[in-house]
Amino acid sequence: MGTADKETLSSSPRFSQRRYWSQDQAISYLMQQGIENPDCLSLAAGFVDFETLPVELSHKASADLLANPDEARKYLQYGTTAGSDRLRNQLLEHLARMEETSVEDLGIDRDQLVLTTGSQQLLCILADVLFDPGDICLVAAPTYFVFLGVLAGVGAEVISIEGDENGIKVEALQSELERLKQAGKLPRVKMLYLVSYYENPTGVSIAAERRQPIVDLVEQYSTDHQIVLLEDAAYRELRYDGPELPSLWSCDPSRSQVVLAQTFSKSFAPGFRTGFGVLPKSLVQPVIDRKGNEDFGSSHFNQNLIATILEKDWYSNHVTEVCDNYRRKRDAMLAALEEEIADMQDQVSWFTPHGGLYVWLTVPPEIETGFESELFKYATEVEKVMYVPGQLCYPQADQKNQMRLSFGVLNPDLLREGIARLARSIRHFLK
Ligand SMILES: Cc1ncc(COP(=O)(O)O)c(C=O)c1O
């Protein structure tokens, strides 16, 4: 062995298994693609709209928090692991409004609310406290690819459940649970993860009539232990039209099966990194213990800033404005698709989302969309437009002819231009 080899070996730490499970993350690769192609119009970026970020409101709320020095020092101090009582009190009311009920009828105590650094932290903590390597998580396919990375990072086995434009199919969930039961694997099934409203990446919501049966099935198969249904409702408040949908959480009056994860990132500002979880009692202490190891509390100041926004009733008008803006942008993207794809409509299809930030597009099976595909290269290098390859959103990367398009960042004119470029790219490869 040469000196150089020895140096490389001895200077490299011996990493844990978890380090290898979390390498090659799609999100990092995607960010890298964004950096390498700065002149592209990005239909890929998952960022929120820049124009509607709440500068004035944040200014007013922080001035309010800092106005009285004694009070201000409290907000600038560490908080508790579970998070600010002030915000959690506000959240009980916020949740009651969303659930169209009273705080009393929510059937939970304040202690079942835990504030996290974005909802992403809650997803990671839950994965940490629930999964041993080889444990099973059921997911929709496609689903939020960052969570697929989290699951890989804890060595979980991920099994996808077939869905359609109404979310996962109840029969598909039942037959998978039954198959696992027959195979003696139910004790390994720890979680069903679902993005219930305007899913990232498809924009699809779980239809109202599927919600109760899904919750009931989880209960029916929780014979060995409670299978946790993690309802990721990150886009719940970004509703533009379509039916008002009850949360999965509301379909579990026992409050013992479903974790509801929500965030202020999409409806207010991701820069505050404030999310929250409504937890069954059995999960509160495990989550707090794990979070204690991580950071013993998320930003106390930011939590209080959000509390002020809610307390002063500045929040709901802002969300209305945000939704009006995204509705226009969604409509611009859909109109551009109708127009630009008109000559390819029997080969290219998409779902119409009623909220959220994404449109999911399917091209013929012979056209692959991945980072290494001819289409991706042509789109980014020749037409200068970027999208998220759909295969990132499947646990086994087995569907290769889809893409996620975001209307979050670009303005309506640039969205139209982006879709025109994308349509030319697709047309280039159609037979
Ligand atoms: C489905 C879904 N869940 C969770 C998150 C995490 O968001 P945050 O950590 O900002 O709350 C995102 C972010 O894009 C998301 O799309």
C-alpha cells in the first residue's frame, strides 16, 4: 500500500451504517442540477413564491415582539423542547378552525402539540423513533421524495401502494396489508405515510370517501402494535378550489392512530422553519426525548413571531392572498399546458390540482425523464427548462416517464414560457 493510500485511509473516519444509508440523496442532486444550470427556467424548484413572502407582516410582528425589552428577552432566550406555550395555545384554536370544531371538541391537550423545525424535523424524528432497520413503511407511489430519503436513512423497507387521481386505492392498501399479514410480516409494519392534501409531487388529494376506510384499515391491521398513520398535511392550507376535505386525523376519534404534521412553510414563510405535529399520547414522550437529543427546542423567537401573527389575526388574510396568487399561477400553467400540448394530447397527460404547488405530467413510456435521459439533457441544455424527474418519487424508481412541474416560483409569464420550452422538448422525442 502506497503512502497516499494509507493517508487516505487513516484520514477518513469510519462512518456509521446510517451515513451510507443517507448518501446519494435526490434532493442534493436536484439542488446541484439547479446550480449547474443557472440559465434554465426552473419548473423544478420546490420553493414558495417570492412575491407573496410576508415581509411587512414579519416586520410588524418582530417589532411587536421586541417592543418591550423585558418581554423581548424572554423571546430571545431558549424555549422548551416541545415549544412555546403561547404558540401551542394559538395552534389549538388554529386547528379547531381547520377542523371546523371547538378547541374542547378537538379531544387533545396542548401537550399533544409539538413544535418542530419545519415539519421535516417531525418526519425525521418519527422515522427515528419508529424504525429499526428492515421495518416497513407503506407509502403512496409516487410520494414526497425527501421522505423516501429519510426512510432510506433509517434502513426502512418501503412498500408502495397503488393510487390514482383520488389518492391511494383502499383495495390496494387492504391487499398489501393482508399479504404482509399472511407472510408474518405485520410486526414489521410501523407506519403508513400519506400526503393527504395536494400531494407533492402529484397535486392529488385523497378523496373524501377513501379517508375513513384508510384509517379503519390501519386500525384493523394494528393487531401486534399500533401502526402509525402519518398524515403529512403540508399543503392543506393552499386550497384553490375543489372540495373541502376532512383530515385523516379527524377520522380517528380515538386520537391514538394518526399523527397530523403541518407547517407554516407553505402558507406563511419557510424561513421561519416552524412546523408542528399533533401526536397520539403514546408518541409525545418518545418524540420529545429524541428532539431533546437533537436541539432541545426549535427557534423560540420564530415560534413567538408566528404566535403574534395568529393572535393579531393577521394570518388568515395573508393565506387568502397567497392562495389567490397561486390559483392564478396554477391556472396559467394549466392553460399553457392545454395550449402547448394540444397536438400531443393523446400521448401526454396531467392531473389538475385543486391546491398545492405541483402538476404531475406523464409522457409516453418510451420517453424517459430521469437526470441521465435524453429528454432531461435536451430540456436543460437546448431549451433551458428544468423539471423534477418523476422516478425520484418512487421507492424503486420504477416509473420513468413522469415529471413534477412546480408553479411555486415563476410568475405567470415565465410559467407560460417554461411550458412552451418543455412542450418543444417533449415534441422533439415523440415519434
Ligand atoms: C409533502 C411535504 N412534507 C413536508 C415538507 C417539509 O416542509 P417544512 O419542513 O418546510 O415544513 C415538504 C416541503 O416541501 C413537503 O413537500
